[in-house]
Amino acid sequence: MTPGWREPGQGYDDWRAQRERWRQQRREARRRRFGRGRIPPIGCVGCAIAGFVMVVGATAAFVAWVAAAVLGFLAPAAGPSGATGVAIALVLLLALGVSARAFASYVRPLAALAEASSRLADGEADVRVWVRGPRPVRDLAVSFNAMAERLDRSRADRQAMLADVTHELRTPLTVIGGGLEAMLDGVHPMDEAHIAPLLAETQVMERLLEDLRTLSLAEAGALPLHREPADLVEIALDAVAAQRAAAAEKGVRLGLDGEASLETSVDPVRVREIVTNLLTNAIRHTPSGGSVDVAVRARPGEALIEVRDTGEGITAEDLPHVFDRFQRRADSGGSGLGLTIVRDLAAAHGGSVEAASGGLGRGATFIVHLPVRD
């Protein structure tokens, strides 16, 4: 591994947090020094440039002095002795070498950063630089590596999403194509019994594409929210009423409790979508005879919408990934985007969502936090 930076993984977030604490401590120390009337430091780069210029100037003056003495422009007594000239020349050469080395310690890492930036701009993956040089240059290299890592993660997420979308669309397209081909070949008659499943598959594709549209807008921060004063309890009641038929068909009891009313400024359509997605997910994973309960409660500065079920539960390994795109069991149905949309819609309102479960067979609880606004 390249020295000076860490591969993403366990401990990387702790390292970044420690780096931020060090930077904050340095900023506080500078402020304290300035407050006592000390002169702010010019900076290592400025010192190196100034020292280099001074050494070059002193060398030029010494050379001109020796040349003037040799050519007779100076009185003999004013010219340097041989020993003095050699000593001054050695000192100047040493100072010039030290200054050139210090200057190069900035130039080489900066040149490497410029070259790496060009490669990154050309779309090359896994571009990193060796963290070296003076402290300001090292900080710049660390920031560059962190930025490059985020870009690589974003690129990998886009590629994974494209692969997932392709996979999800392939199934309904295969069903539709096979059904139409069978009817054209005369294998199946063109009647309602054979056309209805194909229509259902087109509806699956339509829901998937609409979910993808909502998700892409929310993740890009471009999802329009039409805020207005709305009662969250009324929104939850509407969502529960719309899902009662599906719950009754599966033998699942639906319940709602909590505040009598809780009004805040939200987009009621999007909040209803949040509750509907949570209810649909809970009913899908709750066996017959189970229950799904919705609660709306107020806390200082925020409102909570809680959906609790007595269904299959979530393992400790899967719990951190329940809001990932297309994270679902093969036999669960649905697009695998419902909980991801819940997370992004809650974030668009300035809130958040969390999931909890005691394990398999012990149900699951999802709590949406929304800020209360006038």
C-alpha cells in the first residue's frame, strides 16, 4: 500500500475524525497566539521562497564583488582574500543547496498532485498520491486522497445501481416478450387470462421506473417539496385506511395510536408515501395473525412516525443495510427501493429514519424523525 494514506475500510472514519481534531487544535492554538499580539507566521512556502531569493541575491552580489576585484574595479585592499573568498563561497553554496532542497520539497509533491489531478479528471480510478513534504502539502495530499476515494465510491455506486436496474427490468420484459410471442405463435389464445399477467408486468415496470425517478431526484437534492401545514395523524390515518384491504387479505391487523393531532409544515404527498412504503414493507414481512401498528408522537422540536410489526424480523448482519438500494430477499416481492425512498424523503424534509429489530422472528420497528416547523 502507498505510504501515508489508508485504504477505505474499518478505522478510516476514526482516522479522519482524529485528523479534524488535530486541525481544530492547531486553529485554536493560532488564535491564542494572535490574541497575545504575536505576529502571524508568514508560512513555510513564503519562508522557503524568501530564503531562496536571498541566497540567490547574496550569491550574485558575491560573484559581482569577486569579479570587480579581479578586473581591478576595486582597490586591492577592498578585494577579498583567497581564504575569505573560499569560505564565503562554501557558505553560499551550502545555503543555496539547503534552499533548493527545501524549495524542491514543495515542488515535487505539488507536481505529483497536479499529475494525479489530471489523471482523475480523465476518469482514471484508484488515483492516490504519496503524502509527503511539508505539513501544508501533506494536508493537501490527504484531502486529495479523501476526495478521490469519495469519487471512486460514487462511481462504484452508480455502476452497481445500473447493474441492479438492468437486472430488475429484465424479468418483466422477459415475461412480456415470452407471453406475446406465445400468443403470436398460437400457443396461447389472446384472451383476458393471458393478457392480464402481461399488463401486471407493465405495471411492475411502471412502479419501478417511478421509484427510480423519485430516488434519483431525492439523492440529487432536486426533489421538489410542496410544503404546507398538515396534520401528520391525518396523513397516517389515510395511509392506514388505504392498506387495510391488503392487510385483511393477508390476515394482518392494522392499528394506529398516538397524538390526537400533530400539525407541521411538510409535503403531505411525500409524507404519505413514507408511511405507505413502511406499511407495505411491514405487511409483506408479517405472517397471517400478526399485527402492524403505527404511532405518531411529538417530541421537543420533532415529530416521530413509528411503524412496528410482529413479522419476520431482521438479522443483526442485515440491519445496517436495510436502506440500501435493491436490498431485499429473493422471495419478498417489491422493487427493493421502498425503504431507500423512505430514507431519502425523510432527509429531504430535514429528518431521518432508523430501523431496529430483535432478530429473526421478533419483528421490526422503523421510526421516522421529522422536524416540526411552522
